[in-house]
Amino acid sequence: MITGELKNKVDALWNIFWTGGITNPLDVVEQMTYLMFVRDLDDADNLRSKEAIMLDQPYDSIFSEEVAIGGRTIKGSELKWSTFHDYPAEKMYAVVQEWVFPFIKSLHGDKNSAYAKYMDDAIFKIPTPLMLSKIVDSMDGIYDLMGKKKGTDTKGDVYEYVLSKISTSGINGQFRTPRHIIRMMVELMDPGPDEIVCDPACGTSGFLVAAGEYLKENRKQEIFFDRRKKDHFLNHMFHGFDMDRTMLRIGAMNMMTHGIDNPCIEYRDSLSDQNGDKDKYSLILANPPFKGSLDADIVSADLLKVCKTKKTELLFLALFLRMLRVGGRCACIVPDGVLFGSSTAHKAIRRELIENNRLEAVISMPSGVFKPYAGVSTAIMIFTKTGHGGTDKVWFYDMQADGFSLDDKRAPVPENDIPDIVARFKNLAAESDRPRTAQSFLVPKAEIAQNDYDLSINKYKQTEYKPVQYPPTADILAELNALEQQIAAGLKELEGMV
């Protein structure tokens, strides 16, 4: 969550759109995203140019040559934010509307790419030069503030805050996953350079972007000094599906801004028969919708065989198992009800994970993690598809703090279990002697099976009761008598004053 001056500036930017006549929140987010993309494109191009110099590799800037737009040919440098943001309002508006916007719509040469598909029907809706000038000035102020906050993903936080303003975002059970939770899940899975990563409910591609950033931070030389691995990273590694074209458009821009040229982002109802993916992906990272409308008639029959239900959270777990190749891993967020629900479908999917695959961890998160957008209690499930079992012990962790207050303000606090979670998960052998009274511990599969495959941490955690020492009754009575005498004396003194 962003706070203080930065939050006020973003709210002021939102108000410029609102007072200028763009009152549909989805339109505001879309137009804001286009302009953030244009500005980020300039910054990203400069950064990649510097990286190429450091790595002694060639780099062709997208702004370096002349660009043909319509019937005209113009210098690429004219399209840069750093160039046009100083123009007078009328000239700026003409440049953005007539040159910059057509340029970003045709930016990707591959007409079959996700970017090209979802930018094709994008429309520039800002109505006046004065409004555009105000928006550009406001965004410059926001980026200046973001630049002062080093060491944090402030741009991600700002973007998540903007997305939170979409009033329709909760209709289908969607809510934004906090950046630090996404980052934790990526760190837990530690993706490698040959992964095929998928998020079947990708929204704005937050998980895919985080996986790409993690690989660039931790496997940069391995990926970018190998032609095959670099091509895989840029064109074949990342896959995302969603049913909202606006989200797909935003997701494609988000990926491209983060240096992933050609992600496979498609319009698809992941739970329906139109999704035929099977045994394909090595890693799934997801926070699928927990509720909302579901057309039971189009749900894939393969999923209903695993658990016959209309609950999307259970069907998505069955889907993940189908989409993963053998040996593929998944980290996904589920509502607490998945862990202990008593219906036949709840038990069936838990049994499938434990008996026929390898369930590795259940990390219970406090209900405040998704505030202020939702107060639902959730957990992270981590499992590997084996097809023939393999669950020996399941690791449970009771997360009590994530570095932010658990109220609607979500202000930073010193208490944070995330580093401990990552460190312990990467050394599960050391967890074998942890008592059930600790914050994390291992539970044998046999014990879980005996409890109807219940995965609620409270089923296995033991509470340590400490005896409280009270003073003798005679001492308590003597203290009460003394207090009574003091009260009586005080009342007598008050009576004398009247």
C-alpha cells in the first residue's frame, strides 16, 4: 500500500481524469496504463542501453531510427516521453494522439503476439490538450517521488493502488495479490532458466512479471549469455490466460515494460473445454478467483472427474494438476475453506494432492494480508505433480505478520515472517524436530489421512498453556478491603467539601 504524499498525488491524478469527463474507472485505469507504458518505455529503453554497454552487447533502441507512422516518417526520438513532455499543450496532444499512440499500438512486429492482439482495439480517449498536459505533469511528479523511494517496488505498489480503484474488480472474485506475497511465492519456488511458467488467471501478469524479475536478478548471466535460453526467456517461457481483454492488454504492456518481448498471454476461460493444455508447464504461480459466476455446462469434463463441484477454487486446483507436466511445481493461493471443507469435492481434491502427488507445504496467512480490498483468510499451497504419490510429510507454517499492519491502512511494521518462511522452506530437513507448539512444523501423511485430509494448521498445532500464579485468597481479600477503605475515605472527603 502507498501512503502519504505519493497516495495524494495518485488520487489527484485520478481526479484529473474524473473532472475531465472520463468517469468509468476501467477507462481511467486503461488510459493511465497507456501513459505509464509510454513513460516506462523511455526509461526501460535507457536502462537496456546501459546494460548492453556493461555486457558489451549490441542494442538497437526502438527510438534510434526514423519511424513510419501513417504517411509520415518521423525521428524516433520525437516519440520519447522525455522529449514531448516539455511541449506546449496543443503540440503535446498532437504528438501523442497522432504519433505516439499509433506507435505503441504497432510496436510489436509480430502481429500474432499478445501485445499486438490486445493493443489492436485500444483507443486514446483523453479529450483535450489541457487535460493531457495536466496528466503528464502529474505523472512526472509521481515518478519523481517514486524515484526517491529506493529499494522498494514503489511503481508496483502505485500500479496496484490504481488497479484497486476499479470498482468492478470484485465481481468475479478477483482481487489484487500484494507484491511482497507474489515475491515470496516466487522465491519459494526458485524458478530456473528452462522453466515454462503459467498463470491460468493472470490478470495484470503480476506473477509472471515477478518470475521474470527474479530470473534476471538471480540467473542473468546464465540466461542472457546463452542464445537459446535468452530466446526461451523472451518468447516461450511465460504463459497467462484471462477472460478480461482490458486486463490482458494491461498484462501484455506490463510484461513488455519489464523486458519480456513476446509472452503468450491469451483470452481464455481456463476452466472450460477451450483450455486443452495438459502436461505442459513446469511451474504454475497463481491466485485464482475464489468465487463468482461459473457456467457449469462449459467446465471441462476432465476437471469434474477429479472433483465434481461448482467451486472455482477447487476446480482450479484440479486444473493445475492437469496442466503441470510430471515433476512440475505449483504455488497457489487458496481460501481457508479449501483446507478444511467437509464436502465430498473438498476431500477429493485434498486426497488427490496428498495420495497421488506430493503436497509439500501449507502456509496459512492472516486475514489482513489482502486488506483493504478483501478480508478473506487464505493460505499458500505448494505441491509437485508426480502422478504416483510421494507425500511423506507436509510442512505447515503459521504466518502471523508480513511486514505490514493487518488493518485497512497496511502501514509498514517491523514484524515480518516472510524471510523466516523462505529460509525454513529451503531447509526442511531442519524442521523435523520442531515441536507442534512452534510456528512451523512437519506433519506425517498418515496423520493427515486419518483426519480426513484436513489441512488446517489448527488441527495439528498444539497450544502451550502456561500456568498463571495468583496470590492467596486472603491476600486478595485484604487488598480489596484496603481499596474499599480508600474509596470510603475519599467519599467522606468529598462530602466535607459540599
